[in-house]
Amino acid sequence: MKKLFLCEIICLLLLGCSSFKKYDQTRPELSVAFTDTENLPSVVLFDEEYYNENSMIFFVLSDYMQNYSKFAKYNVNSKQIVKIIFEAKDNERIREYCNANGIIVFSVLIKDEFYSHDIYLYNIDSDKLTKINADPLNKSDDVMPLSLKTDGVGIVYVDQNFENDTSSIKYYDISNGKIEDISVIPFTDTDIKASIFFSDINSGTIIYDRINNGKLEIIVYDVNSKTTISVIEPLEGVALDYRGLLNKENNFIALYSQAQDGDIIYIHDLKNNKNKRLVSFDQYSMAYNDMLYTKNNDILYNVQRNVSGNVKDHYYGEVYRLNNYSMEQIFKCFNISIGIKYIAFLKFDDQGIKTIHFELYKYM
């Protein structure tokens, strides 16, 4: 369980790969090399509509050692940072992030006597930044992920309450600023001391996992009707889901999980209510930051691996195509962002980690 709470765990993915067929790797629509070591991008938050209208892209800025942590707006025409929207203090780091439909949400991990989180909402059109929680979240002597997600209408996250020994799914309504509990579950009596680990939202449908009377379940919940749509059994042998992602358009859930023989990625097909195992990791591997992305019938993620040599060689992107159950690889890629027609990458430079390349392609 230590792996659930620490993001910098080294890894290696044992699967074959082929060339990336969805775009021409030699011809990005946009390519920028960042060399200012005080403002290197570590995360791209790509809002496609705002990019098309304003030539602006949003980044989390941080070097590899996380000596700083900033949230910034970048102009691709002038190739300049036009605004630092948020800059973390010495005891803070931007930890989790997501965006959808003109809304960017990120958490700030604070290390005082304990670890805790604040959540910030940034409205792109109004250029307004708001902290949405009044009290520190997940206050603990360990880093407890929030599993922060938004669909642009609401925000969901996991709150671990160590005073009441409960895990809960919180839903924040962006239109009125109200927070409600979707589910509250007592802590388990294991060393994990948590009962809910991930949440996701897509067009008003929330998914989350829970340990209920010792049994792992995946819940599908409708925000508008305030009802549980279904309770799903995980793949046989899965002990814990680190991350789950609902692809509502193609009717499946992608999950990154801990199984008896190591970490895996599998899907639950909502049409036929069946699970299918896709990707197996060995003991030295993990999906970087436990993140998954989906587009159409593709599942995308970044891998961190334990190899000798340079840091740049420890990372790559993977694209798993459900149409033909094939896999493709993007070398040196450590962050992915997806729009409607575009896909964006952050990559390490061939010469090392002090130059970061941003590349934007049309996703055909």
C-alpha cells in the first residue's frame, strides 16, 4: 500500500510496442523547447477551445526535483509565460490536476506538522482562481491522494477524515459552490486505514471504489437523480483500484489496479458487464502518478521505469488500443493531455532533463 500514496516509485513495463500510428511524429502542429530551469513545464492542461481562440496553453511548472511549483498561462505565439496564476510556497507543491470544459482544478499538497491538501478551481473565461475547501483535506502523516476529477460542472474528490475514521466522496457543484457527500464509509481495519481510493466524473456520472464489509466494489452514481446506477465487481484477483476512469461515450471503465501478481490495467465493459485484463506490470513498474486517460477506444498513460542510465530514459507514454488490442509507445514522454482533436505531450530532451519539449499533434 505504500505505493498508493507515493508518486515517485520507479518502474518498468513488460510489453511490446509498435510505432505510433495516430499521428505523424515528425510533424507536430506545435513544438516548443523550454530551457529556463526556473520555469520548466511538468504538466500540460490543454483546453482546446481556449487554445484555438487565444493561442494559450496552461502548464504546471516544476523541475524534476520539484524545487518550485507554479500554475501558469503560456502564449504559443510570443512563446512567453504571460501570467503565473498560482505559485506554491516552500512547504507546498501542486499535487493533482485535471481540466474540462473551461475549468481547471488542482490540489496543493501542504507539508506542515502533517500532510494536507487544498483544492483550487480556475475559471478560464473569467480568469478567476478560487480555493474551494475551508478546512485542510486528507490531513495525515502520509500523502493520501484526493483522486481529484472534474467534468466542468462538478468536482469530485476523496476525503479521508482521520478524526471520524471515515472515507467519503465529496461532490462540489461549480454553479453554486455547495459541497455534498455522495458516499461515506468507515475506515477498514487494515493498515490502509481508508475505504475509498479513487473517484471520477464524466457528464454527471460518478464512479468510485469502496471496500464494503471487506469486499471491493466499484460504484456508478448519477448526480442528477442522486441514485446508484450499478455496483460492479472488480476483476477477479484485484485487491485495490488505484485509479478508475469512465469512458461514457464508449461505455467502459478503465482501471489501474493492484492484483495478486502485481499491478495491472483492466477494463470493465458496461455493455456486457464483463472485465478484461489488458496490461501487466512487473515488480519494478507503475503507471506514473497513477494517471489514466481515455479517448475514443484508446487508453493512455505514462510509465516510469527502473533502468540504469539517464532520468529521461525512465519515462515513456503508452497507448493501448481497444479496437485491436495493440500497444504503441511514445519515447521520453512523461505527461499527456487530450482534447477533442488534439493530443499534447511533454518530453525530456535527448541531452537530459534541463530542456523540456512540448509537442501538440492532431489526433486522427
